[in-house]
Amino acid sequence: MRLPVLASLLLAAACLGGPILPKPVQVNQIMDAPATNIRGAKVEADPAFAATAERLRAQLGTGGTTTVQLVKATGPVRGFEVGEEGYVIEAHPGQPVRIHARTDAGAFYGIVSLQQHAYTGNDGGTYVPPGDVMDKPRFAWRGLMIDDGRHIMGKAQILRMLDLMALHKLNTLHWHLTEDQGWRVEIKKYPKLTEVGSKRDASPTMGNRNKPDGKPYAGFYTQEDLKEVVAYATKLHINVIPEIEMPGHAAAAIAAYPHLGNTDIPGYSPKVATSWGVKYYTFAPKEETFAFIDDVFAELCPIFPNAFFHIGGDESPKDQWNKSPFAKEVMAKEKLKNAHELQSYFISRVEKLLNKRGKRLVGWDEIQEGGLSKTATMMVWRDWKWAQLAADHGNNIVMAPTSHTYFDYGQGKHPENPAFDNIGGNLTVEKVYGFEPIPPKFTEAQRKLVLGCQAQLWGEYIYNPAKQEYMAFPRACALAEVAWSENKDRSWAEFQPRLEAHLKRLDALKVNYRRPDGTPAVTEKVGRGE
Ligand code: ACM
């Protein structure tokens, strides 16, 4: 049976103690005072924290003599304003250990920290050091993007990644579910999306990206799978935001339903892509396409309760629209000057479909092409000038720049095995740690538009879960601290020993992280089909 990470940390590794990661706002130690043994402690909780209390009870067991209280904060605690997701842990000699929070999310993060802060004594007890921990996040959006389009990881791995996200107080899974190389979600009204669109004839060969391997590749998530993932994530206070790519990165959907593409161009022959890169096939700007997208939203919006919905919008070549007589007709009829304005028209049509369902559109920074909608949230991945443009327009922003957050980039030395190939570049843990998500020229008001930041696990070279973990960790540990902890509190020199201690927790969970010498912590079997 797979044990959830937070439970298995206690059971398998007991409490390792050591630093809390990401770094809390403040830790005050009381000197020369005894630690409190909470093993088997009675858990008393405000009814608002029932779920977290249950989780804590399962972790602590029974038969102890002390009490842990989960207390609802109605104002500042010891002068500290906990906010929406913050908490205060008080461990004072002779008193119950108290976790104060305003929300269940705050209480949950309190117990995640408690677990890291507590250590196992020689007598097997679980000891909380005397003092207070005061903590809250810097950003509300602390994300990880998983691309299942190129290689599908499967439900078990997604659940494991959610556990690992929760351990790092990451709260947003951006789930990239459709690509040129595969459509990975069941849509009941359009069965060919999975019958045709989830399958490709070949993939680039590992270690020789220009040579097809000739092996069929397939896979998708059922709507039941999606619901299970969302339910699991919700318990961990993680929002799941789906991404359905349009108008580009849509070759798999167009291969399944060719009438959705630009059928009036010469040589029209859409196929699920078998190589990586930016592809030629894009949705046509026709009413059938918008009706199709609306139908997809109709099935997916109720499954994903978070307000945000990601529509991609990146890397959509304009070649087909410039060739298509129909697309040109739309440009003329809508008085659009060029295909970039047609992209803006397309995105604004889609935004209305989402808004009608109570959702907010998020898209990659190309959504500004031809004019940015006032209400869209921009995910900045290329030049930071797009962040400035969005801020000048008053739009919300999520920072996801290639420079610091593309975890498909190399990270230094790795084993010779071709399955360790990556897309290129060099993004070290240290560089990730040095990321400052707020662009330097932002005014005080513009800083508030930055919802947060996230790491991207693009999947071209992520063949299986072991490779995913190798690419994600420990860079995600650094990103988590960037997203959670105040910039002024961060120092690479101080982070390194804390990370080293934290890696022991990942060892206990058998996470296949990259060791400083480039070797994987658990296995070298990181290839497709392994
Ligand atoms: C992207 O990397 N195409 C968002």
C-alpha cells in the first residue's frame, strides 16, 4: 500500500527534527527548557480544523500524556498576524502544544512544520523544542507545473507529487493535460480525443532526439481519475488548475477531430505529433471550434473547483491562419489587422466561455499578442518585459520564467545513461534559490499583482516518475522557499545545510532526487518504459 508522504515520514523515518523548509518567518527558542513529548498526545481542535486534527491524530497515535490543541485565531497571535495560510506553533513547558491558525490551510501548514521541527528522542518520544514558530507565506500561488502531454506519469505518481508538494507547502498544481503529442483527458462528448488523440506512433529516441523510436505511446486520465486527484489535492490544500492548450499545441485534438483545424490550407493532414518542438497545426477560428472548446469546458470546469483555468496560448504559429482563406475572412469581418490580433480575438472568445462558467482565464505570456484582455492572468515564461506590460495594464501575473523555473533544463553533471538527457541549459539549485519573482521595476501597487511563482516540469525528457523526481528535486525545495519565505530572509549559504538536512527526509520517502554529484538518490532507471 502506498502511504501518504506526511504519514510515512512519521512512521518510516520517525521525526528527523532539523530545520523547517521552507524557512519560517520566525523561530523563537526558549533556552534551558524541556521539549514537549507529543507522541500519542491527545488532539483537541476547533471544529474548523477537524480534517487536520484527524491527520495529526493518525500521525501521533495514542497513549501519551500531553495535549496538542489546534486553535482558531481571531486576531494576532503573540503579535503576529497569521493571515490566510499562516500559523503559530507554541510549545511552552507544562502547557499543551498549540497551533494557532485562521484557516484549516494554516493549521495544516502548522502540522507540516511541526513534523519537521519535532525530533525523535532516545526514548522513542516525539519532542517539540520549546519556543514558538511564527509563519506565513509570501505568495498565494506556489506552484508546480506537470506536463503529462509529452509523457503521462499516471495517477499514482501525480498523487505522490501532491504529497511532496504539500511537504514543501506548494499549493498549486498546474496540470498540463493536452499537447501536440497527446490529449490526456477523457471528454465524454468527444471520444476520439482519447481514442485517437491520446496515442502517437512514435517518440523521439532517448539520447537521439532526431530519430523516431518507432514505438507506439499512449495514455490518458479518465474523469474519475481527475476527480480522485482533485479530491486528494483538496485535502492537502492544493489547488489543481488544468491546462487545455489552444490555439496552438493542439495537433492531437485536431488529429482526432480534423474539422476543428484550418482545413482549407494546402496539404491539410493533421496527425498526433511524434517529435518535440513547436508544431504547425492550430485550431481554426471558427464557430465549431468555439463550440467544441465550450463543450470541453462544460465537462472539465465542474471537476476543477479552483477559479483559475489555464488555456495555454503559447507558441501558436500564425502560418496556417495566414494561409487559410477562412481565417482571413474572420480577420476581415472582425476588422483585425493581422493574425496576432486574431490570436487576441480567439483568446477573448475563450475567456468569455470561461467567465460564463465562473472561471478566470490564465494563459502563457503570448496571450498579450494582439492585445491583452483586462481580466486575464498572465503566466510569464519568456522575457520579463511581458510582466511589465501586464502590470502596466493592471493584470495579475504568475512568474514562471525560463531563467529560473524551467526544471526541464539541465542541472549539471548526470550519469552517462541517455535517459538522463534533458532539453539543455543549466539551471542549478543555487540559481533557482536566487530567483526573485517580483520584477525590479515594479511599483508598490504593481508588486501586489504578482500572485506568485511556479516551477515547470516540461515532459519531453521526463520519461517516467523516477526521472520526474530527478528533475524536480532538490530544485523544487529551493523554489518552495522562494515562493514561501521573504526575500530578505533568504541566503544561499544558510540554505545549503538546511537543504542537506531536508534531503534526509526525501531519503526516507525514497525520492529519486539529484544528489550534488549528479547521481540519482534511488535509481538510474529513468527511461521510457522503465
Ligand atoms: C512554454 O514553455 N511554451 C510555455
